[in-house]
Amino acid sequence: MTLADLDLDADQRAFQDTARDFAAATFAPNAAAWDAQGEFPVDALRQAAALGFAGIYVDDAHGGSSLSRLDAAIIFEELSAGCVSTAAYMSIHNMASWMIDQFGNDKQRAAWLPKLMTMEHFASYCLTEPGAGSDAAALQTRAERDGDSYILNGTKAFISGGSTSDIYVCMVRTGGAGPGGISCLVVEKNTPGLSFGKREAKLGWNSQPTTAVIF
């Protein structure tokens, strides 16, 4: 591999420029106010989605941009220069949306992805727990099958977008101990029994709410 192999191609430079210009015009002038006021910048996020930044590595057949993880890193680097907190939330939304695209069935993709790709709806990823950190093999949140549904019991901690997101992509235990007993379920915000903890006080990173998610 040579240095030339590591250079960005024309397409990568184009969306790098797009992300840089957008971040400079929309994120950077507002980042301090968003942080000071704890404002989740819905309009700015939806403007970013209109540029294709809500489903960067979601298949274009399902409304995404079909780009690579390297491409996403290029975009998030530029967005972070404008507002790192908001860009970080966008990376989480992208990850949760990709999981639905990659592992969901056609019915699930049709139900959730269209509004996630426009950021009419927002998504969070729920792994961390009070007693497990991000150690997936030790998570305790339990999901028990009940007919065609699941009943969940447990708590997720420090969830970006908690209480604000519409979709929660949750890692839960459906089997025995260890990683082999873990499954992924999608929980919608209006699901009975779902609640949220208080908004965490943070030194920064305040354009995205962080709460516990309680089942």
C-alpha cells in the first residue's frame, strides 16, 4: 500500500466538502447555544438528513446512502468540527438505522426506515446497563416471549437520545449467560411500560439528552 492508496477519491472529497460546508453554516454557529440550553436541534438534524447523513451506510434501496464506514468517518469528522455532540448523536442514529436495515426483515424495514432516513423519527442504541457498563456479555435486561411479543424487564443507562428518540434498538437477554444468549429487539417510544430516567447532568455534550431507559 502506498500513500496514494490512502488518498480520498473524488466522491469522498465531494461529500467531505458537503459535510464541512453544512457543519460550518448550520452546526458551528449554534453549537454553544445548543449546549448551554440543552437543546436537541431537530431542525438541523433533519437538514443533515436531507443531505443523506441519516443513513450513511443504510442500503440506498431502503432510503440510505450506501456508503462505507470509512465514508461515514469522513462525514462525521467534518460534522464534529461544527458540533461534536450533535455529530455523535447522528453516528448513533446511523448505527441503529443500519442494524434495522442489515438484520431486520422487509416488514420491519418498511415500518421504521423511511422516517429514520428523514429524521422525522430518531433512533437510539441501548446496550449499557448500570451494572454492566458496555460489557455486552454481562447485560441483565431480560426479554421473555409472550405470544407474538416480548416482555422486557431491566434498565439501560446513559442512553444518548433517551426520552427523545422514537425508536430504541435494544440488546437484551433472551437466553442463557454469555454473548450467545443475547438478542436485539426494537422498542417504540409509545410502548406500554417504557419509561425514562431524569436527564443526566453533564459537563458538555448537551445537545443530545442522556437518560436511563427503563423497561
